[in-house]
Amino acid sequence: MKFGLFLLAIFSLQALGAPKTLSEKLEDKKYYYSALNEFFRETYTREVFTKDVARLENLLFYTGIELLEDYEPTLLERYPSSSTRFILGRQAMQAKDTKRAIELFSKIHKDHRYFPEGKLLESQIYSQLGDFKNQDRALGQCFKSALRNEASAVGEKIKRYYRMVYEICVVNKARQLFKAGEHQKSLDAYNRIPKKSYKWPYILLEKAWVYYQMGDYNRTLGILLTYKSPLLDTYFFPEAEYLAALAYFKMCLYQDSLVIINQYYQAYRPRFLALENVLRQNKNSQAYFYNLMFKPGNDLKKHEDFVRHIITRLKKQTRFSLDFNSIFKINREIKRIKANEKREIQQKLLGHLTEVQGNMITKINYNAKTDIFQFLQSVPFFSSELFKLNLETISRKKDLVYKNRKLVADRNRGDYSNVKQSRFELFWKFQGEFWADELGDYSLGLQSNCQTVRKALPTDPNDPAPAAASEEKK
């Protein structure tokens, strides 16, 4: 008995005194990116245990999960962690393998830090499938878990991440309600996004469309007026110009509509074309768009302000912020290894870190290029729509001439009585200045000009009582 206990003690001491692996030594020195790669080297050919999965999650807490994209899916599948399932699920979603994506997202533990975003992506899949019941379920889980994680998170960046996930889920719910024709409920959802949110400038356009569908063209125009604020000068959307021109057209304020259309063609469209020509010349570059996010090239100097606004808008997105932060941490690890480690250790580690750094730059470059070209691809469509609207406006004006009629146009253009306002909606009188707390709450007070009157006939000297102009609705 004593001998057995003695042997057990020896084995326990051996276990306690077992030499640390290279990945463990690197982790102790806080070389987390290097430690992660060595961890995969040490474990990919042997059986993976629960403790390995736990350690992988610990390393990913410091490195983030985006660099898992650099590893083969068959490798990641050997480690049944919530982080690897999230990455594999996202890859399946991109590959249109919705069944596998849903299966992987459903296996993310409810207490894991990526559970809320997993439910967000899951809800988007159900939306694409038209399965609104499961979409609502996933969105509900996203709301609750994101708020819970935000409340318990340590650090402002992590709190902002969960707030971002929560707000995207709210916006997706608002879009679902809009598609279902529940416009007021859609507005209520949009209004849950505070003005300090990075999502807020984007949802203004969506809210403007909701008001347009409700027939409140004054509120539509008031919201779009917010984009003229200096605080939002980096946000320009061709769609906003089209919607403003369309709202004026619906109110038969044809001249206002034509002013917007002409301004678009004279001021903005040439810039879009010049920008697109330059960018297409560099579309195959692995770093041009990454560098563009820091300083526009010389070939864009004459369009510098316009380009700077587009790039600034991209840099405000949370995903770019997270990727930039990863590059910063990788650079810091490289500098520490160069300063503190022997040459043979440097040769072993720096090659991989340099490769990871390059992959991150390539990823940012690709995402920036994708976003910019998606933006530019919207230009031809809305240019075409504005051209059609221009033709329709001119046609309407010609019809009035042919029918010997004219729009009323002789009454006051604006009046507070034309402002529609619910008990929960704010309204500010625009007096030539933008105030931060008023942004997004403007409404014009224009009256529809769609009533027409018959033009007065030329006076006949032989007719003692010329015919009076009669009014009728169009």
C-alpha cells in the first residue's frame, strides 16, 4: 500500500515538473501570436483533449479569432471550440452552405463571447431563407446576450463591440418590419439606435425611406437634410440624392427635384467616374487600398477631399478598427522578439509573424476595396434612376403646357401645419445652423403642389366677362 502510494507520488511530481512546451514558454512571455502557431504545431498530429480546447480559447482571447482564417478548415475542425465553430460557420455561410452554417452556429456555447454575433449571422441566414420565425428567435437571443455581455465586459473596446452587435440586430429587426409593411414598428426599432452610434448615420437613409413609404415626404426631406451637416460631411450616398429628388417629385415641386438632379450630375457624378478610373487601375494590388486608408495617392490629389471622406467613413467601421488593432499587436510582438530574443529564436518566430501581418494587411485591403467598389457600383444605378426621374419630371411639366394648366405654386411653400408629428417625435425649426442634438429630427413644412389651375385665356376685347380660371385636383 505504501509502495503504491510512493509510486503515485513520484508520477504526480513528474507530472508537476514536466518541462513546458515551446508554445507554453512563448505564452508565458506573452508572445501570443507565436504561441498560437506553435500550439497548432504541437497538437495537430495527436489526439486533442478538453484541456487543449480550453487553452486554444485562452490564446484566442488575446489574439482575436480573425487569424484563424489563415488555417485550413480541416485543421480547425479538429478543435471543437466555440471560436473555431464561429469561424467555420462564417466560412460556410460565405460558401452558401446554409445548413452547415446553422449547425455550426447552433453549437456555439451560450456563454461564449461570440455567441451574440453567431446569433446575428444565424438570423441573417434565416432572413435569406424567408424563415422569419427562426429569424425572430435568433434576433431575440442576439439582443439579450449582447446586452448581457456588454454589461459584464471589462474594457471600453469590448463594450463597444457588444453594443455594435446589439445595434446591428436591432437594425435587422427594423428592416424585417419594414419589409412586412409595419412602418411604425420599424421606426420604433430604428429609434432605439442612439445618435452616438457609428450605425446611426447609415440608418438615417433607411428611416427616410420608411417615412417616404408612409407618405410623410416632409419628414423624409428633413432627415436627408441632416447629411448636409458638417458633422456628417464624410457620409455621401447617391441613394440619398435620389430619394430627396423623388420626395420633391411626389409633392409636385418639380423645380426642386430638378435642382437636386442637376447638382448630382454636375458636381458628384464626375468625381465618381474619376475615382473609379483610378481605383480600377489598382484593383489587383495587394496593398493599394490599405495604404489609401492612411493617405490618398498622388493620382487622387485633385479629388482628395472627396476620397478622404469615403476613406474616413470606412475607417470608422468597427471591423476595420479591430483589424488595425491586430496589426498593432503583431507589430508590438515582432519588436519585442527582435529586442529580447536570440537570433535562432528570431529566425524561428519572425517568419510566421511577418506572414500573419501580411495576411492581415491583405484582408484589410480586400475589404476596403470591396466596400469602395460596392459604393461605386451603386452610382450607375442611381444615376440611371435620376435620369429617368428627370425625364418624367420634364414630361409632367410638358403635359401641363399642353393641357393649358399650371401648378398652383402661388401659396406659401412652408407652414408648421404641414409637419406631421407623433407624440414621441421631435421637431426642430432649421435656422441655418446644425446642432448635434437636433440632427435627424428635422422636418420640412412644405405643402403638396399637385393641385393645378387652368391658365387664364387671353382677354378678348369683344368679351365683356373673360372666363375665370377654374381649380381642380390633378
